[in-house]
Amino acid sequence: MPRMYLDFHANGKRRAPARATAHPLEAPLVTAEATADLFSEQSGIHGLGVFTRSAIPAGAFVIQCQGILRHKDEVVEGMRALQIGPETYLAEDPEHPRLDDFINHSCAPNVGFVDGSPKLFAIRAIAAGEELFWDYRTSINEAGWAVDCTCGASNCSGKIQSYCDLPEEERIRLRGIVLEYLR
């Protein structure tokens, strides 16, 4: 039997989904500060994605990235993890995945780490129903790391690679939305 989408108000309280569809996300969004009404569903880019039910103005706080702190040696292939320091990652809790674990990459992101912390802010106005995207290059800093990019943005580089491996002009362009340890 398919599971239902779990859908959450910004205050973290569960509410009925707009439509019934299969979805593996079953953990509540725990972020009292969230300003957006977010939900997860199938993405046109990759797997599940995170979408907003209401418009988000540019500059607004959107979501806090959360998880289990792990040393880079504990991060294994297939684990959803966000690098937040030279040897530190914020990894998905497999027992309690959160919405931030499903935000996809785009070379033309609409959210970023504006204040340098693992909080995502709208870097432009985001329309209701739009999928959230951040640029994975703004957190990963492992020399030689790269994966193919299929985001489809007009400025798509075709490859998501480590911040340290980007050309200097690209690092300068991204500097306002990278995590603090990369600034």
C-alpha cells in the first residue's frame, strides 16, 4: 500500500496532503523558524524534491538544514550529507529524514547559505509551487569530487564539482551563498 505524502506547515505541524500519492518521507519538519510552507514530491530533476506551497520573498529564511554530525570518514556512498566544515558533515538521519534532505541541486539555485550558516534563504523571489534548489558546489570542498549535473538550467555546467576545484571567477560569483568555512 502506498504511503501518503506528509505535508507540514511552517510551524512543523502535520496537515493533510493536497493530494494522495506515494512518498517515503515520514518525519516531521522540525524547524520553528521556518517561514515557508514546504512539502516534498517527485521532482522533474531527480527523485524527490522540496516545493513551496506559498510564495517566498527574496531574502526570506526558508529552512534550516539538520541532521547528524559526522566526520568525513563516516560518510559513505549514497548517504545524503552536507559538508559544513573541512572534515565535518551534517548527514541525514536515516530513521528520521527531513525535508532539507531532499532539496535538489541546480546551477541556477533559488536558495543559498546567505549568512554562511546551514540555513537556506531565498536568493530571489520564489513562486508558489516552485521547487527549491541550492547549488551543491557551495558546500562541498573535497578535491577531485564531481558528479554529472542534469539540472537543465540555461547556465548548467554539466558537472557538479567541489568548490575548491571551481575556477576562481566561479568561486567569486558563488561566495555570497557558500557556507562560512568556504568564505
